[in-house]
Amino acid sequence: MFDDDDSVFAAMRAGARGYLLKGSAPHDVVRAVETVGRGEAVFGPAIARRLIDFFAASPVAYPFPELTEREREVLDLLAQGRSNTEIARRFVISAKTVRNHVSNIFAKLHVVDRAQAIVRARDAGLGHHRSTPG
């Protein structure tokens, strides 16, 4: 495959459990296919080094990096026990927009309802500061 970060990370986001560069030896390709077939992951040395460097240099300072900043804000307010109407007023957005954010949060966190989202949020440290409605 290609040797650029975009290609590597796109493949991983798509579910790849292995990644070798185009010039890999045939025996390396066979070994990689067998290894992935056993449920393990395989990355060529150059790719492994880049993955290590990327994650070492990019600490996530906030929970749920898959959420947008606004979705994290909405989740924090959900964890505080706020209603959709309160959240809409807080951000000066429509209730429908809040419902869309909540739906996106559920999908990204793989939860089916508000209660599960709140539990995940509180376990991650969100929702512990309830301010007065504004």
C-alpha cells in the first residue's frame, strides 16, 4: 500500500488489521495474511514506527475523541441532567438540532438511549458540574 499517513489511517478507520507497503516481500505478505487470519494485527516496520510516533505525539486531552466539540458539550449537559430544551436554549439552537446532536452521540458511542450515554459520560468524568440555567 501507500506510505502516507492519510492512506494508513484511512485503512485503519475502515477496519484494516494489517498494513504493508507495496514493496513488501511475497513471504511477508503471506505471513501477514496468515497472522491477520488468526485475529492478530500486522504492520510493517515503517508503518508500526509511524503509528507509535503518531500516538505518542498526539495525546487525547478529552474523552470521546470521535465526537465533535459541540457533541461533547451536548453530552456534558446531558450528563448534568439537562433536557433537550435546556440545551437548545444554552447554545441558542433549535431543539431539532439538539436531537440531531444527541442522535449522533448515540451512534458514535454505540449506545441506544440517553441513560447509557449519561453513564458513559459520567464514567469519563463529564457532567459533574451543574451550573444554573442560563
